[in-house]
Amino acid sequence: AQKVTQAQTEISVVEKEDVTLDCVYETRDTTYYLFWYKQPPSGELVFLIRRNSFDEQNEISGRYSWNFQKSTSSFNFTITASQVVDSAVYFCAPSNAGNNRKLIWGLGTSLAVNP
Amino acid sequence: DGGITQSPKYLFRKEGQNVTLSCEQNLNHDAMYWYRQDPGQGLRLIYYSQIVNDFQKGDIAEGYSVSREKKESFPLTVTSAQKNPTAFYLCASGPTGTAFNYGYTFGSGTRLTVV
């Protein structure tokens, strides 16, 4: 069975601190996709990034960076120099490959960035 | 601009009443999804549809019904059989096939409250 774990329920940081959100995905599938979504207080989910299981190259985009390690099933997301507007709930959502794809949702990590 | 429109934003239901939540997309996406989110929880899949006139139950379909008569529309009816319908409901759409790599697009949600 597939299982996604976001062990951090809540994180609180002071503005300009770096923060890393953890996600572990346990699966027997060899090919899958990993997504991160952000849910601000307004409620709408915003797509942040998608990675393939066969691509372990880390990526940086502005203040965001992602670290994927297939050997440990971890897909972590780092915000550098956090800002108050980063305050939101962040969801890790893996997806199986194949024709009938669906996202599997973690419980989310609530990030509070304080001024 | 393309996107997903959910209406209404807030909805109040009396005991024993059926209510219908609207979801319309103009992204030309084949697949559409309905999720339920309870406070402090992740998203749970209610129903999904990958093609017009076809839909499948998700993990918590009991007490809900859907239709997919048009590609653009995927309304959700919360029936009186759903004993605890108070929640935040999110509709999403996404492409199928390799384009799925770009993930889902979400609506802004409907907050349903039983009064």
C-alpha cells in the first residue's frame, strides 16, 4: 500500500529564516510523481512543483528548492528567507503512474511565518 | 483567463436537505475531481471523472452523487444520506496522459455548513 507522511504538523518561524518541510512517500511503484501544493488562508490550493521518481536532480526556483532522494523516499521542500506571505498549509501529494492517476494527499504542514 | 469556478462560496444546508455544489472549468481538461477537507486534515477524494458520462467513486463517496454530462461541468450533490456534511469542498481538474505531469488546478472551494 502507498503511504505519504508529513511528520511536521505545524512549524513557526520568524521572517527571513529558512524552513524545510519534510515528506516521505512509501510505495512499491518504481515510477511515480511527486507534487507540492500550497493552501493559503483563502483555501484555494496552488500547485508549486512536480518531480518524477526517476529524476533525483535537486532544483532551485527563486526562494524555493526541492530535495528528492529516492533511496529514502523523501521529498523535502525548502523556503529560503521566508516571508509572511509564505504562511500557509503545504501539502505533499504523490501520484501513481499509469492511466488511472490520482493524487494521494498527506495531512499537510501548517507554516506560520511571523514578522 | 482559464480556470475553475466553484459556486457558491458559502452554503448552508438544513437537516434532510439535498444541496448541489457547482464546478465549472474552461481549461479543456478531461479529468475532474471532488475533494472534501475537514479542519486540520488532508484532502479526501469523493468522486472523480476522467471522461464525459463516466465517473468513479473515491474513498468517501457515500452520501454524495455526481454527474458529468458536459466536459466543463462536474456538479456534486450532497444528499441527506451524508450524516456529517459540514466541510470545505474543493473541485479540481487536470489533463490526462502525459500532460498530467502538470498536476491539478483547483477551484476556490465551497464551505458547506449544516444548520
